[in-house]
Amino acid sequence: MRGIRLCGSGAAVPATRVSNVALSQRVETSDEWIRSRTGIGERRVAAAEENLTGLATSAGQQALQNAGWAASSVDLILLATSSPDDLFGSAPKVQAALGAKHAVAFDLTAACSGFLFALVTAAQYLRCGAMQRVLVIGADQLSSWVDWSDRRTCVLFGDGAGAVAVEATSSQNDALVGFRMASDGSRGENLTLSQHAERQELLPGISAQQGGFTTIAMNGQEVYKFAAREVPAILQQLLDDTGTSASQLDWLLLHQANQRILDAVGDRFGMAAEKVLSNLAHYGNTSAATIPLMLHEAVSDGRIKSGDLIASSGFGAGLSWGAALIRWDGPTS
Ligand code: ACO
């Protein structure tokens, strides 16, 4: 078995910012309510000429550049997203836009756990020797799928993309120290973006469904309780699995959904507030993009340094959740 090395990161967000104050012109809310309940101050929203493929491609391009890789050297592109431009998958379009002509590319859907699940999936291809280089991208454009008249959900989400270039290395230097993943579909109704099909008569006596989707529906309190319970539990299991103590962690890199969840998990592991990475104030919840977007920011501004140990956890719709213990080994500022 071989190991994996994280070689470079990248990120992209749309230029358009929508502040809490601006949103309060659209729904009955306030900057005070949103900030105090979630930590979010503003979010980015894709303009008419932008799309998921473009965001994912920009983030991927930057990760390739920071890793010093030619696009043609990539074997696999994994695009974690729940909001592709094309239901058949957006990853091949990203592959074409990057010029990664030797890469196979496909989408992976696990909502806000998507990036973490994709990173673990990439590691399996690399560890078994089937592949040498994988580009893992997390990208979502949930602005297209929220109900902008529903104040319980529309204030939470934003658009963005992040990427990490991952390559095979020796098992002694494995950057994926450990991982755990979980799903519980029986609680899935708490956070959905469901199909809405209209019946249409195809032939006499035979009808077919004309597909479409509703908007995001969430039971916020149940999702909050789920995250507050499962995230510390799975992180603790991972620390136990790997014989790691919380005091050895340099960073907590959680899915950016709510500052109160970040604070509670940070407190649970005795982490100083500045070690619990957060950029919620600027981007809100960008779903599959939050973890790589935050990682790239902290690597670029020099907070995360080569050799740092990062405990990461993703959680969200499915319900799905997971945790990974990662050692950053890419270039740092
Ligand atoms: N502005 C003002 N008032 C609001 C808003 C808003 N944006 N949203 C809800 N309210 C009101 C409600 O209508 C309710 O009013 P009422 O008592 O008169 O009925 C009151 O505020 C309290 O509503 P709650 O839903 O109980 O608010 P809560 O304190 O639970 O906060 C929140 C809501 C922020 C959504 C919280 O539940 C949360 O963060 N949950 C987790 C969500 C999450 O992490 N989701 C992402 C998962 S990731 C993925 O997979 C996509």
C-alpha cells in the first residue's frame, strides 16, 4: 500500500457579494439575527454568465498551478458537487476546460460531506497503485437551488469552489493519517433538494415523469442537533483509531455551516478559537466547497504550514458525515 500527499490547493468564488443587510431587503431578517445565529456576514452568488463548471475549473487550475503539475499529468478528476450544470455530470466539462486530456473525470454527490468523501475516495485509487495523480474539487452553486423567499434557508448558503491536488507517495509519508465516514438515510428528510416530477401522458394508459427539482428544504434544528452530536463523536473515534490526542492537532477544519457548531466542537476538543478555522463571515455555507476553500485560504495566508496536522469533518444532507486526519505537505506561503 502506498500513501498520499497533498501537493497544492486552489479556490474560486463568484465576484458578487450579497451582504446580510442587502438580503434583509428581500426577506424579513437582519444582520444581527444572521450573524448571531450563524456567524455569516455575506455570501457570494454566481452571476448569469458564471456557472459551476467555471468555478470548479478555476479552483482546479489554481491547485494544479500551486502543485506545479501539468494538466496532462492528472489521472483522475473527482468533482464533489450537488449542483452540477448537467445532471449527467459536470466533471468531464471541467476536465476538458483544464485540458487534462489523460484524466477520467466524474461527479461524486454527498452534499456538504462531498469533498471529504471525495478526498478519501481519491486516496483509495492512489494507495492501491491504480493512479498517481488526482485532482479533488469541491464546488457548489446552491444559490440556484435555495428558495430566496424562505428566510430559514436562503441566508445560509453561498457559491464557491475549492480544490486539492493529491498524489501517491510512500506509505511512511501518508498524509491521510485516518478517516471515518457515515450515512443515515433514515434521517435524510431533514435536509433535502428533492425531485419534483410532473406526470405526462406518453401513450394511452402509459404516463412518464417530467423531471425537475424543488428548492432546498431543511429542518434547521434537527440538522443542528445532528451536527452537534455526530461531529464530535466521529472526530473522537478518529483520534482514538489513530492514537492521536487533541493536543497534537494544529487545526480544526470543519464544514462551514454555523459558527456555533464550530465553537462547540472547538471547545469540546479544547482547541483555542484561532485554531478552529472559519471563513463563514465571508462565504456562508458553500456546501462541498467549504473545506477546500477554507484550506486554501489558510495555506495561502501562511496559517497552515507544511507538516501541520489537521482534523477535518464534513457533515450534511443524506444525512452524511465523516472525518479525516490530514497532514498538509504542500507548498506554503
Ligand atoms: N431571520 C430572522 N428570523 C428567522 C430567520 C432569519 N433568517 N430564520 C428563521 N427565523 C425565525 C424563525 O421563523 C423562528 O421564528 P418563530 O419562533 O417566530 O417561529 C425563529 O427565528 C427561530 O427559528 P429556529 O429555526 O428555531 O432558529 P435557530 O436558532 O434554530 O437557527 C439555524 C436556525 C441558523 C438554521 C440553525 O438551526 C442551524 O444553523 N441549523 C443547522 C443548519 C445547517 O448546518 N445546515 C447545513 C447543513 S449542510 C448541507 O448538507 C447543505
